[in-house]
Amino acid sequence: MKSVRLLLLIALLGTSPAMAQYYEEAPAPRKVQQAFKPGEWLKFRIHYGILNASYATLHLTSDTIQGVPVYHVVGRGRTTGFASIFFKVDDTYESYFSKKDGRPYRFIRNISEGGYTKDMEIDFDHGTGRAVLHDKKKGEEMSFDINGTVQDLVSGFYYLRNYYDVDDLVEGESIELNMLYDDDGIFRFRLKYLGTEVLKTKFGKVECLKFRPYVQSGRVFKEQESLSLWVSNDKNKIPIRIEADLAVGSIKADLDGFNSLRNQFAIIMD
């Protein structure tokens, strides 16, 4: 059931951590959008084959950290029903990132997955250009160089929504972003843009931007391009659907509920 855990993470964040690891400055976007506001709440329903495997939510609020006005996001994912009998997941991810430029200040990862647990916190100090990871379970610390643009796994999702305009996207080309989320260090996240597509959803037809996050083929995914992500082609840029072809079976996440969007949700009226 590792696939259920992985898609919980993907549905929460719109990204996958399974990327090649190297660190160089990622290209900076040109424009600042207004894609979200405090109070935004998103809910995703996740299916593994015929099973309704789990739900995941993202809730955005306002806060202050280190004297800086920030957004505070709490992402939660849990298996439900029949799936939880075989593999129980109870994950929480949190991020505090600047309202001014989207830079992360704190990232929290507290997970419980079928007996496997992690409790980590990363503090980003942009004055010194260092990030310190606190492994609370092991009682250990690690330090990383974060000079340049580096996001955590949650802030990166909101950064892409708010700092990349549709006009900047070129079909077939990739967005690249440096991310730090655990003790594996900084990795380069790549997201290929595939154009637009209209999806049928529980809310009606929605025009979407289609992306392909690059993942590692092998034990979980069939191929490097086995994952597809659809994001609403409006000013909100919220995830609408995620699909993945796995080594065994397939998995899917759909937007199931939302509240307090900053902009009107664009539904195509027949």
C-alpha cells in the first residue's frame, strides 16, 4: 500500500519527491499572481483501483513567524474504510511561507504510515542562507545551504500557483524548482507542461492545464512519465485531478470539495 501513501502526498502537494538530486539555481518566474487567500480549503478523494482509499485536505490561514507575515498551510491525509484495514495512514504536513515572496520559513512533516513514523521540522534562515532540519524522533539535526530559490514540499505547490502565469508556459517545456523536504537534501523538481484539456468533474466541466511531474520509474511507477496532473485554467490554479500508472494497478485523486477560493471557480456552462 505504499502507492496509497505516495498519492496522499501527491494529492496534498501536487508534487512528487522522487526526483534526481542535484542543486543549481532554478529560473525565476516573471509575474506575481493572486491565486489564493487565507481561508482556502481543498479536499481530495483518492481511489486505488476500485477502492475509495483515502481523503486529503489542504487548509490555508494567516500567521506570523520570525516577525514576518506568512501563510500557514496544514495538509492532512488519511486512509479510510476498507483501505485502512490493510494500511493505515495518518499524515500531517505544514508550511509557513512569506506572503511577500513565497519563501518558506518552517516546514513540518509528522507522519504515521502502517507503523512507520517520522517527526521532522525544517527551519529556513534566509539571512544566513541555511536551513536546519530537526529530526525529533532521532534527536538529530542536519544543516543545508539554501542560497538561491529553495522551497519546501508544501510551499512549492503554492509558489507555483502564485508565481507562474499561463503566458509563461510553453507546451512541451518544463518548470523546474529546487525543493528541500527531508534529510535526503535538496532536489530538482521538474514539471512538464502538456497543454490544456477539459475534464468532467462533480462540479461540471473544467478547462485545465495539464502537467507531467517527473518521477522515478521502478518499484512504484511504471515509467518516469507515469504521473499526470490537471490544474484549473483560471486564476485559482487548483488541482482538479491526479492520475498515476503504478507498477501494479493505477491510482487517481479528484478534487472533492473546496471553500474560500480567492477567485471565481471557472465552470464551463453547456
